[in-house]
Amino acid sequence: MLLVVKMIDRLLNKITAHPVEKRNMRSLAMNMMIKSADMPLFTGTELQAFQVKIGLGTGQMGLLASYGQITAVIAYFLLMGFADKIRNRVRVYVWLTLAMAVYPLVLLFIALGPTYFRRPGVAFPMMAVGTVSEFLVLSFVGLVFSVLFVRSISAGVQGRFMSIMGVGGGLLGMACGLISSQALRYLGFPHGFAVAFAMSVGLLVIAAIVVRNIREIPELASAECQQSASPLSAVWRVIRTPEFILLAPPNILRGLSSGCSYFAMAIGMKQIGLGVEYAGYTTMLIFLGGILGTASIGFTVDRYGAGRVLLFANIGIAISLMGVVLAPSPLIFLIFFLTMYMSTTCDGITVPLAHYAIVPHQIIGAFSAVRLLILFGAGAMATATNGYLLELVKPVYVFAGNATLNIITGILFLYAFNKGHKRQPVPLATPEDRIK
């Protein structure tokens, strides 16, 4: 882990000479890498495996996920424009990062506490409260981070910074997944899960400590917002645009088609008998898929366009969903799990890029907020619905339905990008250029 940190630090030092920006990069890099590597330990496949072991059904698991997404929808709407009014943003961001550790602390208590707390009827409401509080905190984190980020790192190096962070966070995440898998393998239930949850708490404390050194750069400062814009007026301004009419259908379907991948680990445990250690292995594959997907986006979007990449990414997700649910062995399951998260990463990174090419930049902030409201709202319905459907019908039918939605989503994104893409004008060649 220290080797990864040193390598990332050297890369960051090469992309800026500004002393304050260099320090900001180092602090934000550590914070972002730790959080991206840490969160799957208490929100991803480890959590799903833990829920299966304590006896929660897929319907209850889907409800828990939907509670968080509904909370995010409400929070993003009510807090739209609120972050610009916050003063002492660094201090607020530090405390919010520490607040993220509350939910893994609750999970740690459930894992190590008396057996009574691991009963489904007791654990479910505790997890529900923890999930809602965690997504509420994450909504604040996202709002404050966006404002803090643009004031501490200049636009000219933000792209390279995020690329480095994607790879660095993925490598750290794979290391965390490896540690988690070994703990689960040798300690089992519930103590192996306790190691993952305790590691989450410790990493979030470190993430809060390292981010304290950020100082906003005066040259990047902008006038403070005296009064937040009404969320209703912001939404109304967005939904009247032709770009919203063009992009709303694929965004809605994207949320609805995301409901099955959440249950992949639980289905693998039930259908092919995956052991709890596979929760750690899949966490490693999530980050490996993220690294591979991030690396491929660097040249595919620029060369082939966001529409084509989104089409092929969604086809990849569809094929992977069917591979996961039909996998005859753990090895085949892991292969398709990896391709699923490679495709999901390509999709997740390319969607904003496609919107930037279509939506007028004057409303891109409000448009992005509305897009997230749609995504989380549709996702909340999808996870809750798919959770119950998986208890009523064969999983292959549910996964096939979601795979079909993914393919339709890719087709709609390709149509929207081809129709709405605003091509940049080609400059006229000068006589000197013609000579060359």
C-alpha cells in the first residue's frame, strides 16, 4: 500500500508546479483513494454476504438498498445549490468524512455483539437506519466536495488528477479486497466480516486526517452565493429543454436496469455455493474492473464517440448479467463478475461525458443534479422490485429482463448522442497550414 502511495505521489508532483496545489493534490489524493478503496468493504459484496449469513432475504436486501437511494434523491433535491453557502468547507468535509464511519461502526457492533443483534428482525431495522444516515452523509459529502475540488485544483490538471486517482484507488481497493478475503476465509462468520468493517472505520479516520491540509487557492476563488437557488426553479428550467426530453428515457432505463447487479453475490452464494471469502475476491474484481474500464475509456471515447461506447458497455453489462446467473462454477462466475464491472465502469464514466457533449454548459450543474435524481429514484424502485422478484421467480428470468433493459438503454444513448451531439466547428486552414 505504501508503494502505491509513493508512486501516485510522484505522478502528482509532475503535473503541477504550484506549491499550494501540489499540497492540495497530495491531501485530496490520499482522501479520495482511501474512500474509494474503503467503501465497498461496508457497502458492497461484503455487506451482501453478511446479510445473507444473518438470514436476510433478497427482498429485504433490496429494500435496504432502496432506502439509501430514496434518501439520496431527497437530499440531492433539497440541498441543490446549498454547498456554495458553506464556509470553512475543509473543516466541514473533515467532519463529514468522519461521519461516514458511523455505519461501518454499526455493522461492526452487529458482527461482534451478542447473537441477538444478528437476528434478521433486529439487524434489519439497525441496517435501515444506518443505510439512510450513510446516504444522507454521502449526499453532503458530494455537494461539499464538488465546491472544494474546483477551488483547490485548477481545471487544467483536473483530468489527469482524476485519471491517476482512478488507478491508485483501484490498486488500494484490490489490496483491501485481498486482506478482506483472507480474513473471511480463515475467520469466517462473523469475525471475518468484523475485520472488514473495522478496517473501514480505521481507513475513514485516516481519510479525514489527511484532508485537513487542503487550502483553497485564491486564484480559483469565486464569489460566494448569497442565496441558494430554489430547487423547484432549477428543476423546471432543466425539464423544459429539448436535451432533457432526449436524454430522460435512457437515464430512466439506466436506473431501472441497475437493479440486478446488486444481487450478484447473493445469487452466487445460493446457486453455486460461493463461500464468504468470495466476497473479498469480488471486491478485488470490482476494483480491477474499474482500473481496466478507466484505462480503456481514455482512448475509446475520443476515437469512437460516447454513444458507441455506451452501446457496447451496456451490451457488455447484459452479457455479464446472464453469465453471472448461469455460471456453472465459481471461476466462470468471477470471470463474468469482472466483465460486468469493467462494463459498468465504462458506462459510469462515459455517461457524464456524453451529457457534456449534448447539454448546454450554462445548465450543466442543474442538469446533472436532475440526472442523479432520476438515476437514484429509478434505482430505488429497481432494487426493491428485483429483490422481491428474485424470491418469487427463477433468478435467470429476472436477470434476463434486466439484461434486455441494458441493451435498450445502450441503443437509446447511441440515438441521443448522435442526434444531440453539438460538434465543434473546424477552424479554417491558414495559408501556412496549407503549405505544411
